Amino acid sequence: MADAAAVVAETTHGTHWSFAAIDPSSARERILSAATRLFCHHGFAATGVDAVIAEAGTAKATLYKHFTSKEELIAAVLEAEGATWREWFFGRLSQVNGPAQTRLLAVFDILEEWLADPHFYGCPFINAVAEFDTDNDAVRAAADRHKAHLMTWLKAQALELGAPDATETARSFAVLIDGAIVAAQNARDPGFARTAKALAATYLAQITQGPVSRAT
Amino acid sequence: MADAAAVVAETTHGTHWSFAAIDPSSARERILSAATRLFCHHGFAATGVDAVIAEAGTAKATLYKHFTSKEELIAAVLEAEGATWREWFFGRLSQVNGPAQTRLLAVFDILEEWLADPHFYGCPFINAVAEFDTDNDAVRAAADRHKAHLMTWLKAQALELGAPDATETARSFAVLIDGAIVAAQNARDPGFARTAKALAATYLAQITQGPVSRAT
DNA sequence: TAAATAGTGGACAGAGTCGTCTATTTTCTT
DNA sequence: AAGAAAATAGACGACTCTGTCCACTATTTA
């Protein structure tokens, strides 16, 4: 227990701690990252486990030692990709100085960086739900957890902002974020992030200054 | 040519007209509607042609007489489903009396009817693009055509409204519509249509009355 | 050094995939 | 009623899919 970072996963010995579980060159990590690339790029159903092990450079038995089924692998990919994305997204967001209003608008600048990436393939959760719909509970659960993370953050910003209905404000931003992602993916145009940002600015102006019609 | 409605499709005879091509009980229509149900509900890749013919109650040879491949069947399903949806959507919209502003807001009421349908499975084009991404040109082309239809209508409303930038207004509504669809699908909550409607109302108030900050 | 662990390559089963084909029957047209 | 067209059931080939299993080889751990 010399290094705090080492305390991550217990080995089968039961008495020692190991780096194995977070070693990026381990077979498990190679399979996970290969699966992420292929699943997200070509679709979950369209990618076979043979393609995954070929990309990972591992044996099939190794894959099934770490993941009991393809379905579990899909769930693990979503969990890992979601965590990576949130780390990046909220990390970028934490670099933004200023009040809640500034942070909420910066969301769309950061979003645009993502949408403009030449390897952008859409939101993995939106894509997964689109592909499986009601047929896969694990996928839905992963998507729900991801959405809950975002909504919690959005609601906190709305409260800090003094929004009259923080939940509704968070829902509004969810619509704008999802809309920007899907419109950008469909039209292959990251500029939809700016369109969403303008809508967000108008909305924020309204809830902080009150409705315009009052002035009449 | 006694009945005008009969003049729709030419048979292989070349000299007569027939109801066959629009007969909903024809094998082609049964295959198309069965494929639509299964593809949209369970995904395109996850649904095999055997499942389609079982649902349609036809022989496999019949399917391949009408569609040369599964890919062509997918494209035909998207084309048909898109046309059906637009017919319904713009049909409902044509029942709305009032100026462009009223029609643009009514979009979200009509959208909510769709999202609240217990059989709602998301937008078939958003789902298809999510599943195939760059891997299927026919799918992308069908999605592009569908989007173009919507954008054309939105832009016409924006022009009638006297919006300063009709294209940008149409893009804003595209974000709100896509966002409402995806958020509703993810959260299984058609109420996101109302959230999007409120955003649209705020946006319309801003572009028709000018920015609030001017008043200061 | 000896035991435990992790990984390899490939064969394999059983089911499913798309698409073709034949032989037969039903439906329509004249 | 006769001939043309459309649809049928189902076998089939060639391939891919997931998941299991085996004998074998590195790599760790004690």
C-alpha cells in the first residue's frame, strides 16, 4: 500500500494489490479499446467478436475470460467510453472561469470540439439506444446513468444561476445538447453546436431577465 | 381509365393499369410493412430476412423478386417510412390555422403526439444513421433527402416570418426537433416536446421583437 | 525451482446469415 | 377454359456468428 494509486483492484491472491487491472497494455484493456473502436465505428451488432480479437491481437479464449459474453463486453465498452467522455468533458469545463451562465454557454464550445473531430461517430449512448431500443436492459441502464450524470451537473448550474425551475432548465439544455449532437452527426456539420449555443444564450437571457412581453 | 385512383402503376402488360402496385394486401406491401415493423423495432442489422418473410407470411423468393438485396429492402423501408411520416406530419400541420409563428410552435404539439405513441421507436433516420454511420451510402442519401424536406419547410416558414436569417432559423428548429426526439427516446418521456416548444417560443420572441438588451 | 496464472492458436459445435434454386400451386387475364 | 404471371415451401451452398474447449507456452509469484 505504498502508492495510493495502486489500490485499485484486488488480485485473486486476496492479500495483495496490483496494477494489473489498470495496466493499459493488459489483454483486457486492449480488448476493451479495440471493441470500443469497432463497436462505435461500425455498430454493435455489425461487429463480431472475431473482428474484436483480431483488432486487439488476442485469443478468443482471453476475451471470454474477461467478459462472459458479447453483451457484457458491449456494456463494459459503454461504461468505459462514457467515463472517458465525462472525464474529458467535465475536465474541459473545469477550465472555464466565471459564473454558471458562462459555464453553461461554454458547454457548446466544448461540444463543438468534439463534433468537429474527424473521428466523431456520434454519442455512443444515443447510437446504442437507437440500435437496441428496448431489447437490451444493460445498454439502457448504462445510457440512463450517463444521462443522469449530465442532468445532475446541469441542474446544479441552474440552481447556481437562480433559475425559477432548475429541473426544467436542465431539461432544456439536454434538448439543446442532444439536438446539436444528432444534427451535427446527420449533416456532418459541427456548426450546429453554435446554433444550439445561440438558442441557449437566448434562453438564459429570458430566464435571468424575465420574459420580454412584461415590458409592454 | 374509368377510375382516376387506378392510374397509379403500370403492370408488365404495358397496356393496362392496375391496382396491384398500391394494393396493401399485395406481397410487396406486406413485405415492406413487415420489414418496417421489424427493422424499426429491433434494428436493421439485428433483423434477418428470414424474420421478415416469417412476419410477412411470404416466401423468400418473393422477397428477392421485389428487392434485389437486403440493403435495397432497407433503403425501400426508409423511403416508404419517411414518406408516410411526412404525409402524416405535414398533414397535421396543414390543419393549423394562423401565421408562420403559430405553425412553427404547433410543430412541437404534433411531435409530442408522435413521441407519446406507445409504439414510438425513435426517428428511423436518426436510428439508421446511428447504426450504419458512414458504412452505407443509400441510408445516408435517404436520411439526407428526409432532412432536406424538413429544412425546406422550416426555411419557408422562417421567410414568411421575416426572420433575419431564415437558414439559421431553420437550423435552430432542426436542433430543437432532433433534440426533442432523442431526449424523449432516451428518457421515454414525450414531455421533452414541451421543453423544446418553450425554447422555440423564446427564440421566436427574440427574432421577432429584437434582442432584449436593446431596451436598456 | 516449482506452482500458479495468463495468454495463445486453432479446431469445433450449433445456430444463423444472405441469397439462389427448383418444383409446385394459386391467382389473374383474355 | 387455357395460358401467363405471381406466389409458395423448402432445400441448399457458402459463409459468419457466438461461445466452448483443448493442448501448449510464456510470465509471475513464492
